[in-house]
Amino acid sequence: MSRIGNSPVNIPDGVTVDVKDSVVTVKGKLGELAQEFSGIDIKIEDGSVVLERASDDKDHKSKHGLYRALINNMVEGVSSGWTKELELVGVGYRASNQGQKLDLALGFSHNIVLDIAPEVKVETISEKGKNPIIKLTSHDKQLVGQVAAKIRSFRKPEPYKGKGVKFVGEQLRRKAGKSA
């Protein structure tokens, strides 16, 4: 029995949810998102979205909780949005942006220039004495996570000094160096 799938998704003011031909469309003040689904009955009742599965088949059980979580993320995204912050830890590591182009200096011979999707707003914060921060904001949680993972993949944090691109608040597993 899916505990996540059984709980309804509340629809806040200013958000509309439409279900047509196995596609859920969510519209809000920040944008519009659509998701296909199969094997699950989706109904809109009393300002909330209720999901019911057709049977207790393993495939239906797994999709029950998944689709509920996806719809909840869509509703939250179009109403309040999603934000990911990345921190550049290392001497000489810098980040700057010109519109949707992100320029990263991560200790390689050349800077990395990355074109960010137009749905994601990118902002770089550089204060003296602090590590540079890249702030990604969008209504699509999957897209923000994918862009953040791509940026992090250029220089993952290493376990000895902790240098690299990490999420703000991420706990790194540190190792002791050579014992003399």
C-alpha cells in the first residue's frame, strides 16, 4: 500500500490542474508544466488532486507514489518555484554569467562556458572572502536538478581538501591525508 500515493495533492490559489488523455497539465503564475501518465486514475476533487490505482499490480503500485510526487512537485513549482545553490570551493575558482551563459573558472587551462536552458534563471554571487555561489531558479524541479548536476560534474568535490563544486549545505565525507 502506497502511503505517498494515497495522500491528496492540495491545489493552491492561482494554480489550475487539467487532466486530458493521459496528460496532466499544471498552470500557475510561474509557468506551465505537463506530464504523461498511465495505469493511474487522476481525479480533481474539492481543490485537490486524488490518485487511485486500477489494481494492486507491482507496476501500478510503483507508479501510484511516483505520479503523486511528480504532480506535487509540478504544483509547488508553478506556485513557488525551485531553487538550487552551488558553491565553488577552491583557490581561483570563479563563476560569472552573461544572461544565460555561465562562465566557470575551475582550475582547468580554459574556462568552461555553459549555455543554460531559458526556463532556468541563473545568478552568480561573488563576495570578497567567501566562496562564489551559483543560484539556479525555475518552476521545473527536474530541469533545475539536471542543470545543477551538470555544473557539479565539471569538478566534483574531492575528499582530501574538499575542493570542487558542491551544493550549499552538502556534507562531504572527508579523508585524512598521508600520515607522516
